[in-house]
Amino acid sequence: ETGVTQTPRHLVMGMTNKKSLKCEQHLGHNAMYWYKQSAKKPLELMFVYNFKEQTENNSVPSRFSPECPNSSHLFLHLHTLQPEDSALYLCASSQDGDGYQPQHFGDGTRLSIL
Amino acid sequence: KQEVTQIPAALSVPEGENLVLNCSFTDSAIYNLQWFRQDPGKGLTSLLLIQSSQREQTSGRLNASLDKSSGRSTLYIAASQPGDSATYLCAVVPYSGAGSYQLTFGKGTKLSVIP
């Protein structure tokens, strides 16, 4: 596989469930990102990891918990979500987190909260 | 706070037409500007990246320009094809001076190319 792969592609969960989103990149990049894309709003950056260390947390509620065990994998653990958390969650990676390199995106996980 | 605006929100053109998509940003202190394409139900595909020191970038039928002083960028698509139909997103990396390199996105322009 090449590029950035996200699983699952679709997820429906209740507000009391716990689930995790997974992202894997096969590009040899060192920086990984989580974004949220809601209808009629610009993409919002959630978290940035550079060389496995979290470097950005964009005031994201604690019901979203990221994990980056190595430079190739990124997880987003979800618990006690709200209906307004329904959105497309996109993962991206770049060579480094210095802002000069283009970011490469996965196809996202469409999350629906019942 | 940096804001990115894309006008129009939607555009419909006949096949073969040349077209221009517009992007404006409020703060000229940026590292770079990137244009993306997003197909329905898919992630983003990077089209062109223009560093702050550059004026334009070209890839095939696409040409992106950057006028940092006026806070504007355009994406020119030559000889449009139905396969170009997608949402086009513009994003900048603002210079914050604090080691933060967040992409700030516009809401996009939804392009439909009619056969």
C-alpha cells in the first residue's frame, strides 16, 4: 500500500461508546495530523505530531484522545462524543512538521454520532 | 487571526473553458500557500504548493499564482474537463513566530464542468 490509509471509512456510534480511528502512512514522513471537516465549515486542525511527539493541540475537547506510537501510525480514541462531533475526520502526513512541505491526506473516516 | 476566503463558493462552466478560482487571506505573513482538490467522499489531493518567496507554480493544465502583499492567490485551470469537477481548497501556513505551522483552510469552491 502507498500513501495515507485511514480505517474505518465509516463509523456510527452512540454517545456512550468508545471507538478508535486509525491512520497509517507509507511515505516515510515524520509528521502526522488529525483534521475535522464539518459541513459548511473550513477544515479544522486538531492535533499535530512530529517525530511521535505532540506539538499542537488546537483546544480539542478531552473526549478526543490522540496516540502516536511511531512515525507511521496515528490513532484518535473517541469516548462520550456529542452529536456535533459528527464529521469527516481526516489524517495527513508530511515529511517534516516545519510547514514547508506539502501535506498528504487520507480519504477520511465519516463519523456519525447517534 | 488568519482567515482564508474563497470566492465563488460554487462555479459551473462548460467543458473546454479556461477558468480562475480565487483565494484571499487576511495576513500576508505566511510560509506558503497550498491548493488542494477534494472529490466527494474522499480526502484531499495536493495540487500545488507555492512558497512565500515564489510568485507561481505550474503543473500540467494548472497554474497557481501568489501575490503575498495583496493577500491573494489564483488557481488557473486551462481547457477544463468533466474530470476536473471537484471542490478546490486553498490553505495557507501563517507565520506565527512561535514554531506553529498550522494549515488554515478556506471553505472551498465547488467546481462543476459540464460536458
